[in-house]
Amino acid sequence: MTDIREDIRASGHLFVGRMPEGKRLPALEYVDFNECPLAFGTLCDHRCDENVPLSVREFAQIVALNARLPPYHSLGA
């Protein structure tokens, strides 16, 4: 199995040219601080906010990556 951090970075690369860099790159910076669930969740939130479409293959990659992450719980939720 590959490193989850590299897989999150690769998933962020899927959105080059389809999501503003000002949203994509800061979301991926969380990986550098071992905040993988936060990085992935933020990236997915920005994808939704920007209405970035996904192919069936991209969707499958994201679902598989999500299954490898521990649950992310917001404070106060």
C-alpha cells in the first residue's frame, strides 16, 4: 500500500486547472503537518464549493482514499 500522504497529494493534483490554486494548495499543506483527514476533507469541500466535476474513475479514487483515512470529527459536532 502506498503512503496516504502521497495519495492525498496525488488526489489534489487531479484538480490542477479545475480548482483555484489558492484553495487547492493550502488544503494540501495540511499533509505537511500530518493532518491527512483535514487535508482530504478540506480538498473535498473546496471541490464541492467550486463545483469541480469528477469522472467515474476520479470518484472511485476518492472513495478508496477516503476508506483508508481515520474518521475526522469536528469539534462541537
